[in-house]
Amino acid sequence: MDCKAFFDFHSYIYSMVRHNRLATAEGFTPCSCSGIGYLEGVLERLRTSRAFVCVSDVCEESTVRRGGAWFKRRVFTVFILARYDQRRADDYAAKMGLCRELFRQMHTRFILDEARLQSELCYLAVDDIRSRELGGQFINGCTGLYFMLAIDEPTDLQFREDEWLPTTEPTE
């Protein structure tokens, strides 16, 4: 069974944001984008929201072998951004600290959910989550960070003869 049929990473992150006390208290809005160059979900809500958790809908994929089985590895990028008063260095520092803390709390949730997902043959790479801070003046008074999280999902690479035309020659 393909894990994607029952595990939706975007919905998972959106739900996490909606159920995290810090995220709800600080007004984090879950949204999606097409990568760091196209933060359209953030830009659409920039006037009405003060903080964002934005999941890129473009991910890096590879096929890997784990213990004799084939898996599709998808690497997702998630942006945690908060608006700050550009005239105040202390507000910038506070918002960067807020983004760091939300990331820490999300990481704890990934670790907790890892065992449940493994029982569904989905593997979160919680031991190696890479993050990068964006610094000040990222998008019109926003700062924050992004992190990348991999998930391995089973994939069917079984050869099926009926998918191929008959041939007696080696393929070129």
C-alpha cells in the first residue's frame, strides 16, 4: 500500500499549526507556496496575518532501498515566518526567537508521531532535520526560518510484463 494514500503532509502540518498552543496564541496561519521564490500563500495573507507556517508544494524526491524494499523519499520544505516592527531590533529578535521555538515544538511532535507513522510504513527522518534562518528583512518585515523534513513511503517497483511491448532485442 502506498503511504500517500493515507498520509497527507500538508494537512498534517496544517493540523499541527492549528493544534499548537504557541502557534494559535501568536496567530500563525498555515498556508502553501511553491518554494522560497514564490511564497504566494504568505503574500496573499501579508496584510491580514502576522505569522505563517508555509508548506512548499514542490518537494525533492528520490527512490531508495530500505531493508530490501523500495521507498519514495519526499523532502518537504516548511517556512516559519513572523512579521516584526522594522524599526525595532528587539522586536526582530523576539520574532526570530518565536520562530525558533515553534520549530522546536514542531520537532518534538515529529518525534512523537514517528512511531505511529512507522506502523503505517511511513518513516519521518526526525534524526536529521535541516533548518536555515532567513535573517531580517526577508519579506517586507518578515523574518524566520525554514526546515526540510524527509518522509519515506513504500512504492511499488514490481516489473509488469504487460506494460512493455514484446521485443527480442536488448533495449537501447
